[in-house]
Amino acid sequence: MPRLATRREFFRFPYPVTTNAVLAIDGTNYKVAEISEGGLRIITGVGRFAVDSTLQGTLTLTMGLRCQVTGKVLRIDGDCFVVKLDAGPTCYDVIREQRHINKSFPDWKPQPV
């Protein structure tokens, strides 16, 4: 079996600086910097949620798709926090979102990590 260069369980898709998905929790909107079927990296609202707190809300992708998400705050990284999802977008939803962003921003390419 071939070995992967990274040990990530899910494909992560970062958003361009000019657009983001939005996570709505109790009437407050939070910008999403990265999305995967297993988690979200959220760049606004740091300090509002403690590590291990449970979140439930509606994720609106840039292509207009809305899905219910539930998860737990995994860690806080500087100016963002990471949520591990129990329920959220499917792999197909993430790929469709990537296609939509690539079509909307043809010159934008994610920066290598």
C-alpha cells in the first residue's frame, strides 16, 4: 500500500482571502477559512468558544448549499479555531465547493503548506 505525504484523514480546501463559507450559530455568523468533510477552520469568533465545547449551526457554502453541522472545538490556533465535525458537508459537497471556487476565481491557487 502506498504511503501518503501527509497523514490527514480528509482533504482540506482553503478559501481565498476574498470569499469564505459562513457558519451561523445562534444568529451570529463566523467566517470559515478551510473546509473538509471532517472539520472546519474558523477565522472569526476566537475566544467565544472553549476547547471541547460543542457547536451546532448552519454552514452556508459559497455555492449556496446549506447544511447542518455539529461538532466540537478541537483546538485554538492563534487567530482561528478548529472544529472537528460529527455531522456536516459530505466529500461530494467539498469537491463541488472546490469546483465552484475554481470557476469563480480561475487564477487563485491554494498556497502549499
